[in-house]
Amino acid sequence: PAQPRDRLRVAVQKSGRLGDPARELLASCGLTWRESRDRLFLYGESLPIDILLVRDDDIPGLIADGVCDLGVVGRNVLVEHHLERGAAGRPASLREWRQLGWGACRLDVAIPEGDEWTGPAQLAGLRIATSYPQTLGRWLRENGVEAHPVVLNGSVEIAPRLGQADVVCDLVSTGGTLRANGLVPVTTILESEAVIAGPDHHLEDGRQEIADLLLRRLDGAVQLRESRLLMLRAGRGSLDGVLPLLPAGHEPTVLQVDGLEEVSVQILVHGPVSWSRLEDLKRAGAHNLMVLPVEGMLA
Ligand code: ATP
Ligand code: MG
């Protein structure tokens, strides 16, 4: 059992794709840090929350072993760890505490450009280069296909050109890297995004309380990113035409403008408000339309 701890420890990718956004997200929750000399540890100053900077592949293991309490990691890494444990006959110990809505990518099977794709069955007997042998293995089993995974920890996309593999199973966001290597994605075996990973049980020694506080702020911060305040003015008479055109969101607030036959309408909206939406509202009688970013929120 881990030593008692009264500070929360969060594992974050040291560099790479998720490192900076993860630290920005935690900073937007009001966390500030003092950096250790070796820059591997960020000591939390504003809250008892410390950050350990590591390779993303190590994050699930650090949480499973109780060295860290939470981690920011791609679902792809978490799923692979989970299946690896299962294959070794050990029970699941982690779960996704939150989805963060960024770091989106897919684990795709990609084949040489020009080859026809007829379905999973055509992979039978082929060598498939991947860094995700467990996730690939599960998908192959589900599809009743026997193939030969070739496990590589980097540069998966050049394996076919080097003659190491026939096809690949790799992470894709735009597909540009694959295309540059003469490969085309043909099927998706996992949809991924950045998540907060944690144990599948409550934390101890008062750390759950700190985690709850962090998660509440995280939820606020994640919502905040997407939130806009839409404000407009309209004559009383056009209100019935304007209200149905408002984007879905919270209940609008309608205020009487002092001394005028006019109202001011405010509504909190999740996601962008398009120009055409604003034009529709204007045609229905609204004016002085404004879309504002939201800086802070506490329901
Ligand atoms: P580390 O040195 O920490 O092991 P890494 O090279 O394994 O880094 P990155 O390439 O930084 O990892 O990717 C981290 C995560 O970013 C991936 O596990 C995945 O969840 C996500 N991601 C988003 N888009 C992509 C993409 N196009 N290619 C690879 N990963 C992506
Ligand atoms: Mg890695």
C-alpha cells in the first residue's frame, strides 16, 4: 500500500502533444507551481496538487501503482494498458474520470495507397506494424482475423516501406503523416481523446476531497472553453420571433430596457454562434447583437 499522502499528485506528459494543453488546463483551474531543479516535478503552490512530468506510456502504470492519483493521458494509452493487464490476468484498476474534448485522434488501420479495401478479412496472414498490439489484437479477435502484429514503438508509418510490415495500425488525426508515407486509413479501431485517468476506487487520506475540488474546477474550465454569452436587443413586438431563433443553451434572460418598448436578451451558449444565426436573428428584429467570451463561471 502507498504511503499516506495529503497532497494530490497528477501525472502529465513531459513533452509531446498533450503536455502543454494539459498544463494549460490545470493552470486555468487556478493551479500555480514551483518547478523542481530537474524539471520533473511541479510543486503546487495555490493548492496541494503536484504534477509529475513523465512519458505518456508510464501514466497508467503510475496511477495503478498508486504513485500518482490522476493523470492526463490519451484514451488510446489507457485502453492499451487495460487490455495488457487483462491479458496478464490482472483485474482492471483504472477508469476515465473525465473526457477532455481535445487531443482527438483515431487508431486506424492503414494500407498502401492504391490497394483495394474489402474489409478486415483481407488482413488475414498479413504483418501489421503497431504500437498498440493489445488494442489491435482485440479488434482482430472481434473480427475473427488472424494476423501478425509487429510491435514498434515509433515510426510505425515507415514500416511497410522498410519491408517490416504489410500494413499499419497507427494513430491518425489528419492522415497527413500516413499519406506522406503512401498509406491510406481504411478503418478505425478506436476513437481517442485526452482524458483524466484515475483509479476505479476512491482516493484516501483526504485526497479525494482535493480531487473533487479539482474536478469541479475542471468541469467549469472545460465548459468555459466552449461557452459564449450572446446578447441582443429587440423591440417587445419582435420578441416572439426572436426567441425561437436563439441557439440551444441555458434559459435566456429577458430584461425590460428602462423607458423603451425594448428588451435586452442574454443567453449562455455552448459552442460557436454562426454568422448566419446572427443574421437570422437580425432579420427577426434583433439588433445590437454581441457574442462575448466567458472568462469565469460558477453555477
Ligand atoms: P512520450 O514521449 O510521452 O511517450 P509519445 O511520442 O508517445 O510521447 P505523442 O506523439 O506526444 O506521444 O502523443 C501523445 C498522445 O497524443 C497520443 O497518445 C494520442 O492520444 C494523442 N494524439 C493526438 N493526435 C495524435 C496524432 N496525430 N498522432 C499521435 N498521437 C496523437
Ligand atoms: Mg509515448
